[in-house]
Amino acid sequence: MKILYINALYSPYVAGGAEISLKLIVESMQAKGHEVVVLSLVQQEGIHTDVIDGVRVYRVGLRNYYWPFAEERPGTFKRLAWHLRDRYNAAIQADIRHVLGLEHPDVVSCHNLVGWSVAVWDEAAKAGIPIVQVLHDMYLLCANSNMYKKGKVCNEQCFRCHILRSGHRRRSRQVKAVIGISKSILNRFIAAGYFGNASQHVIYNARHIPTSRHRRIREAGSPLKIGYIGALSVIKGVEWLIHQFRKTAIAGSLQIAGSGKVNDVHHLKALAAGDSRITFVGYVNAADFYSSIDVLVVPSRWEEPLGMVAVEGLANNLPVVSSNRGGLSETVIHGKNGLFCEPEDPDSLGNALTLLWQDTTLYNQLAECAASSVASFLDTDRMAGEYERVLYAVTKE
């Protein structure tokens, strides 16, 4: 079977967990004997070819007003112009058609289509190639990809997103199979009326996760080392975490690792100023970071599609305190491997951290169950096999 994978970015360009997961999927399918090709975007004009770890990669110059993965945030009107074009990027259709004509894949596996737009579906359908859509985020429902606005989760599309996503529901009927990386994200799209002709599947991501942190027993009175790793933004709950930690009397520390938009980082550092317990450590090796903390916090305010960072922490024998939202509720199990906090109840985050600091018996019980609770998320053969079955099924229809 020849598979063409389409995503906004591909290694070595990584914007988030989707790119990490995609590379593992691609290489796993190649290892199973399938021919794999990747189609992704770059800033430079034209079509460029590359080989990454034995995988042929086409990189097409984005035909829009700016590169959306830069750290600087463009002005309001420029962003609106970008999104209007991205609603249906007809300018890039010829490039898609060109690569489809060169490769003649048996199936097209679409992932994050930001920059490409749903024009990809039309071109694959015209060529008679079955389409599988993998849902990593809310892009197909929301121009900002997160269904989050003015500090709240959007229960339905706002007027702006209704306009910018008009026609998407109808075009999604061309998709033969839809895969959610969690039940949460798949159900969100099905409830919105998407993918009416597609078979529905949930395939949890898997990851090779170095387990550098062995389980340690906390003793009464010992300081608690709390960590956050990821994008530094309000939507990820970092502002909430800083406010809550500063309100506690926890003897310990809060390490914040990662990067973000320049203005966001300045804002968050200003919030933490004056509390010597809080440090920003920037980009770090994840394995080293996990070995330096006692508990991982994933305080997302939006509905994370899955939240692989929680899986990474659990695999490293760390109890996880996470929002009870989206796919996080499918990896963190309250009272078994971590604790939930509720964005609607801000103090629930500080209370959960304080509880883990004070109750070492509870902490040790959660740590004991952490790694075993995510064993299936470390099984890349499981993930590859599940994807293979879906792809085979759509090519035989």
C-alpha cells in the first residue's frame, strides 16, 4: 500500500505533538513494508523534495500572507486576511494536484490541514483516492484550532468560525474514515455533524518515552518539586498555575519549561516576579526535566485533544495534576495516577497541589500506579497496527 501523509509540518520542523506523532506513524508504517510519502509546508516558494530518515518528503511553499508558526503575532487585519484565504486555499490546489499526479498513492492520510485547507479533500476526491482524516486539534471547526475564546471553551462555533468554516461539514462527507486521537475530539466533530459518510475510529497516540525518573518515595515534610513543560500561553493554563502556586504555602518549587510567543512569555514572567520558588528554565531535555521534579501539572484551559505530555509524565512515575477537560480525562485517572482540577473552580488547582505536598501517602500511591496506567500509550506496534487496519479497510471499499 502506498500512503501519502499530508500535514502542515514535518520533521525537523515541529510545532507540537502532532508532528512528533506523525513521524512515528510514518516510520512505523514504512517498517511494516508500506511505501510512505509526506507532503508538508515551508516558507520558501516552490516545491522542494527532501529525504528524512529514509522517507521522501515534499515541502510546498505556503501560499498565504505570512508563516503562521513564527513567534511574532501579526496584526488583527493581517490575521483575518490569512484566515479568509485558509478557509479554502484555492491557490495551493495546483501543488496538491501535482504531487498526487507524481505519486499516485492508494490512500491519502490527512492530519493537521492548517495552511492547506480542506482543498486537500477536494483534490484527493477528484483523483479518486480514498481519504482518511486524523483529528489532532479543532482546526476543522475553529479558525484558532482550539474552540476557546475570551477565557472560555466554546460549546459551539462562534459567528466568525461559522463563516470561516462554512462548507467544511459538507466537504467532510468525502472522507472515508475519520480517526480521533481521543474519544473526546472525535465526539466533538461527530456531534457537530462532520464526517457523515466516514467510519469512525479512536486511535490513541503512542510514543517512545525515555523513563529517566525512577519512582521515588516521598517522606513527610519533604519539599515538593512541581513542574510544567510545554507552550507558555494562557490557554495552556500557565497563568492559572502561577496564580495558584503563589497563593499556596507549599515548601518546594515550581519549574516552568518551554517557550511561547514573546508577549506571552513576558506576561507570565511578570506574574511570577517576586516569588523565588518559581523559575523559568526555557527549552530543556524532557527526560532531564522529568527526573528533576516530583509532580507534573497539565492545567490546560481548553479541551486538549489528548495531552501526550501527561502520558510522558506518568510514564516517568510522576503523579499528574491536570484539568478535567478533553482527552486529558482519558489518560489521567483521578485518584489513581493523578488528580483533576477544574478551570471553573480556580482554587481546585492550588488545593490539589497542596494535598500532594501534605499527604505523602496519597502521593506515593499515585506514583506507584503512574507508569503502569499508560502502558498502552508506549506500545507503538499497537498504534501502527490500528492505523494499518483502517487504511487497508478504506482501500478495499
